[in-house]
Amino acid sequence: MNNFDDLFEQQPQNETVPRKPEPQAEKPKKQWWQVKEEKQRKEAYAALDGVFGAFSEGRGDMKAYLDTQSRFPFHSARNAILIGQQYPAAQRVGGRKEWESQGIEVLEDEKRLPIIILEPGKAYRREDGSVGQNFYAKEVFDIAQTTARDEAQPQVSYDDRLLLKGLIASSPVPIRAVDELPQGRGAVYDPEQNAILVKKGMDAPDIFRCVSLEAANVQLAKNHEGYSREAEGYKAYAVSYMLCQRYGVDVKGYDISRLDGVLQGQDPREEVPAALTDMRDTFKEMNGRMARAMGLTRASRQKEQER
């Protein structure tokens, strides 16, 4: 060993000094309104899950949904359900700013009783590459919750000829009058003629009911490849009912209770919402054509925003 080796042997080894963990940046605390919105959003989703689950189990209330949707054609099926769940008698809803823009105020006692609906937010991309949609809660109020609650709401009635003019315009195929139809039916779609045949001599309400049913079936088949009238005809029945409700046509002959179980066994997260959306979209499409043909402006129908 040379004279310097012992120096290296005696050299103390450097000790690794443990580093103190860097403090993690604290997440900013949520503002009160963010906490409130998140709570409202979760409650809205829970309410929808409850309704979809009830339909899937065969104990849904289809009439409650259809009656509300018929008054709110510009709102999604989900929002129509939410409105109906929270305020069954709602006729016209809007946010506080929407009401204020019309010179109408939400009543002080009603400000703590908003109707919660879901508004679309930013889209996002999932891990599998598909695009998802965020939603956030929005507070709206029915006209009965505002200073306009005591204003007389006009009762709208439509002339029979105007109503049938609108119905003809709502149909995706021509409508032709014939002397007779098989099996005592009032209207039937003839695929060879690509037209709805309607029996002569019926009164306007009967024409409206039977033709709207056939037109809804044709529209659904047009919008959805593989549509089965036998399996999915209940959707057209629901659309016909909503159109009658919308335009004041007697609906006593409709047995909507038989639709309560049609979605039994279907997936409450996918299939049930999809079926209700099919009804709503078809109703909205046909209602839009009717309204334009009848010369109804958006303001005269309802001051609503599409959801």
C-alpha cells in the first residue's frame, strides 16, 4: 500500500441526505356556487336514474312523461322528465335572466324553489376516442313562479281546416282520401303508393288521431333503419297522443297506461332513454312542420329554448 492509500480508506463516505417531500399544490377550494351546482347536477341524474329504472322494471308512468313533453317540445326527453318530476303543472319555464329580459320577475319566495334541468357544456374525448358531452345544472322557473302568474293565459283553439292543413304538412308522405279501407280502419300507410290513405267522411278529430298515428310510424321508419312497427309501434302511438295534446284534440280514446310496461327489461342507461328520445324527436319534428304550416311563430307557440 502506498502512503496515500490509507487516506482514501479513512475518508468518510458521503451520506445521502434525504430530501424533504415537496409540498403538493393544494387544489383550489370550490366556490359555493360550484358546490351548489354539483349537488343539483347529482340530484338531477339521480332523479333520471329513478325514472329510467322504473320504466325498465315495468312500473313507469308514461302518461306523466308524455303530458309534460307535449307542452315542451323544444326540451329534451331528460329535461321534460325533470320538469315533470319537480313541477308537474309547468306550462312555460325560463331562467331568471330570460324572465327578466321580458320584464318579468321571479317571485321572492319562489327563488329558493327552482326547477333543475341539465344544460349541455363542453364536449370531451373519451379514452376510446369517442366524444362525450358534459352537462351542468341550470335553474329555471315556471311562469306560475313569476310576477306573470296572474296574467290570463290565452286558451288556444284551432279551426278544423287549419288543424288538418298542419297535419298534412307534418306527414313525411302524401295523404290521400279514399272511399273505403280494409278492417274498418280510418287511415293506413300504403307502401306501394308511398302514401297514407284516409277514409272519407270522418270528422276532423278522428282524421287527426288516425292520420297522426300512421304519419308517426312512417316518420320513425324513415329516421331509423330497421324500425319495426310490431315491436316499436308504441312510439308512434305516443307521438300521436302528444300531437293531440299539443293541439287540443280529444285524447279520451288513448290508453296510455298500456305503455307503462313497454320498456320493461330494457337497459335503463341506454335503451330506455333512447326510446323516449325517439318519441320526443319524432314529435318535435312533426310538430315543427305543423306549426310552420299553420303560421304559428315561435313566440306564439311558447318562448322556450332548445335543450
